[in-house]
Amino acid sequence: MDIHDVRNGPLAEAVALREQGRPEEARERLVALAARYPDDAEVAYQTAWAHDVLGLEADAVTHYERALTGAGLGSEDRRGALLGLGSTYRVLGRHEDAVALLAGAVEEFPDDGSLRTFLAMALYNTGRHHESVRLLLRLLATTSDDPSVQRYRRAIEHYAEDLDATE
């Protein structure tokens, strides 16, 4: 079976199991596929995701890393793998790794608010509170539909640059 057949058959079936709320079955199938196709980035990404869903973050790391070093991930899946690995590093206490990975991901996908949010959390975990709050304030000012936030957008953006300013 070539990889195209795998993606349209067993891989699609395993992803469907995860989406149907059967993550353990999905994980079992994906682990078998990952062993059979160790160089396939899409299989690695889906295998990582299945581990993450089950709270098996430590087991997800290798699969995320393999997905990101391999070829064949589409832009949306690459973004998801970067977010997943960055979040997983943070959960595992690898905060500096999370910051480095997520900062690079934000450069690659500058319009993705979820990446900036997870970067802010990782920055917080490293004690870089000002950077974290600054990032969150900028994100809030630019993405919130709340009329009261938008009314004060300029002030929020100003204070994001200088959190210690009082005027």
C-alpha cells in the first residue's frame, strides 16, 4: 500500500475515530501506522495529536518533532503541529523550548492569534511577565469585537508598549 492509499484509508479512518470520541482506538491505529511509515509527516502529526488528546504529552513529543522535520505537511497542519508541540513543551515544563518554538511559529504565521496566545503563556512561565501581558494586550486590541475594548483600543495599544506608564 503506498502512502496515498494510507492517507485515504487507514489514516483517514483513525482520524475519524478520534473525531468520533474514540481516541484510544485512534491512537492504537496511528501508532501502528507510525511504525510502518516513520518518515510520513502527516502520519506523525496525527499520531502526536492522538496522544495529546489522551493526555499523553510526553509520548506526543517525538511524533510532533518527526512531523515538523518531515516533508508533506500542509500549511494548516504545520501550524497545528507547531501549536501542539509548543503547548506540549509548556505542559511538560520545557518552557524555554516552548518559547523558542512558538516564537518561530508566530514569525511563520503572524496572523494566528492562537500561536500568540500560547507564546504568551510560555513567556509567563519563563517569568517574562511584561512580554506576556504586552503580547496579550496587543492581541486583545486587534482581535476583540467587544465594543468597549474597541473604544479603548488606542489606549490599550499604548499601554501594551509601556505597561508602567500611568498617563
